[in-house]
Amino acid sequence: MKFKDKKVLIRVDFNVPLDENFQVTDDTRIRGALPSIKRLLERGSAVIIMSHLGRPMKKLKEDGSIDKERFTLAHVVPRLSQLLGQPVQFAKDTVGPDAQAKVQALKPGEVLLLENTRFEPGEKTGDKELAQKMANLADVYVNDAFGTAHRAHASTATIASFFPKDKKTFGLLMEKEIANANKLLNHPERPVTAIVGGAKVSDKMLLLDKLIDLADNIIIGGGMAYTFIRANGGHTGNSLVEEERLALAIELQEKAHQKGVNIYLPIDSIIADEFKEDAHSLVAQSDDIPDGWMGLDIGPEAATQFSEVIKNSKTILWNGPMGVFEMPAFAGGTHSIAKAVAEATQNGAYSLIGGGDSVAAINQLGLADQVSYVSTGGGAMLKFLEGSPLPGIQAIEEG
Ligand code: AMP
């Protein structure tokens, strides 16, 4: 693909957290897109960047207008410029007169960031007219926004249909995410262990179903474990249980049994009498939790058992924390699992951390560089692993 002297429009994910003074508090996503941006600059492109930031349409001002002061991508310019080591121009609109004029004047080696794509009402509906206007800005389209690849938005999917196959491509981050997901899905080295946690079974149903076809061991922790434990006849007190998923929990376990897949549930739990950091807490068997108490973390016996399984694995997927890890009193189980994943990786296993909160946990512990790959796209990675088609990927792959 030719990039020299071309205007290249790259869709990235700069949806970064900001503090009350609109300073970027975590620049991981900006850093994630740097390799692609730098490569385009090295190849002599004029680089036009677009992204969304937050949910401006959901958080309108009292008079019903967009809160541009809060959601403008101008907040990202100083950090981006600092990380790139060169000035970054900013357009006050996404496809309007300012964007058009600045794109026209943009020279090879220069960088222009467009205003928040979600200021445009057609962005989230995947509007063709908007996508056409975006496409008109550039010769080549690059999609490096893995985090939004599961959305069929104008800037992530529709736009690609306006570029022929030899004028659109994935960015380096997107390529890396896809390659890592495929490494897990296609002929992984065995034994394969999937660790699934987080709050709800309902969010991870499709993933669990897919994992039964893929994994040798499935470790289930976090809030979702209690739906399984209750389904198996355990007493779970006030733990998080989805009554309407009890039958599904039985079904999944039966399917796993038929396929010879081992399912591990936490034998014991750290239980608390309130959903609070300073609640009273005790260790209890997970199937014998008194009324008024709830399981907020896996217990020490479960952590030891899970860690053993993890350390004996050759391929590991981790999605979701083992407990309410945001509260230090209930973060121990998640931390033990993170350490076991890091240790297994050191001993030659391939490990993919694919999900928002397990990513936060691995970062919290400073272990991100001791696992094989940390995905930047929670929801998108989940969908990819479930086997659902991602519009952002399809749009590039289809002609
Ligand atoms: P998810 O986004 O589905 O991965 O869920 C992550 C959330 O699950 C985190 O905010 C955790 O605090 C929460 N969580 C983990 N374990 C439990 C538990 N035992 N009870 C309630 N919430 C939990």
C-alpha cells in the first residue's frame, strides 16, 4: 500500500480518562496507537487522526446541547504531542469547514487531530452520509481502534466501504490484537486454561460456551461463581446470584463434563457482612455461606488450587477479576491469580489478558510486562473470542 505523500485517516481509540481539570490520567490508549502513527509519519504520510472521547450524547448539558468543553479531543493534544515529539494540529470539527481546511493544508510528516467523532449525530448510527464526508478527507483509511471494533459506527465500519481494498488497512495495534486472539483460538498449545471472573454470568455466557469447545480447564471466580455454586445446590447467602441463569449454569457444566473439560469453582471464599471495604470478613466454604454474608473474593484454598492449574498450563486466557479487587480487602485472590499467570508465562506458557478489569488488575500489580499480551479492548476482545463478527474488522477485510 502506498503511504508516501498520501493523506491518511487513522481511526484510533483515544477514549482516555480525564481528571476534573481535563488532564489525561492514563495515556495507555494514546501510547497504544503511537507505533501506527509513527510508522505513517516515517513513510511520508500526512496523518489525520480521529477518535471518540466519552459519551457526549448521553451526557448532554441542561439545555440539551453537547458539552463540548468536557468532551473535546483538544484535551488530548498536549499529551499526544509530547509522546510523538512533534506538534499536533487540532480541527474544531470532525468533517466541517475547519477539518476540511486543515486537512487541505496538511503536509506529509504533519499530524492533525479531528474533533470527537461522537459530536456527530450520525457516528453511532453508522450514518453513510457522515462516513462519506469522513472518507472524503483522505486517500487511505487505517483502522487501529480495536477497542471499538465491535461497534458498527460511521468512523469504525461504514467509512471503510468508501475505500477500495488497496486503500484501507489495519493499524499495528489492531493487527497485534487480532494475531493474539487468533493464537489462542487456533491450535493453542495444551493444556489450555481459561480463567473467567467478574460480576455476572449473563455477560460471559457466550464466552463460556465457546471456551468449553476450546479449553481443557475453565476456572470460574468472581461474583459469577456463586450462580454456579447455587445451581449445584450450595448455600450462597447474600452473594451475587442470577436466579434466571441457574439452569444455564447446570447446562454449561453438563456440556463441559461431556467434553471432558474440567470446571473449577472456588472451594472457599472471603465472605463479608456488607459490600464495603471495611466490612467484617471471614473465610468460608463457598457452598456454605451464612445468610447475611456474601462472597467477595476467592478464599486461600481456591487461590492455591487455581494457581496450581494455571502453573501447569501452556496456554492461558484471563478475563475478569476473582473478587471485588477495587477494595484492597478483597483483591488478594485476583492478585494471586495474576502472579500465577506471570509465573506460568515465565515458564514458557502463552498468556492473554483479555478484558477490562483483569487488565486493570495486572497493571495495578505492575505485572503487565510479565504476561504474553494484554489486550487494549475489553468488549471487543470478548466478542472476538466468542466468535462474533466484529464490524470494524469485517469492514476492512471485505472488499
Ligand atoms: P466484569 O466487568 O464482568 O469483568 O466485572 C468486574 C466487576 O466484578 C468488578 O467491578 C468487581 O468488583 C466485580 N466482582 C468481582 N467479584 C465479585 C463478587 N464476588 N461480588 C460482586 N462483584 C464482584
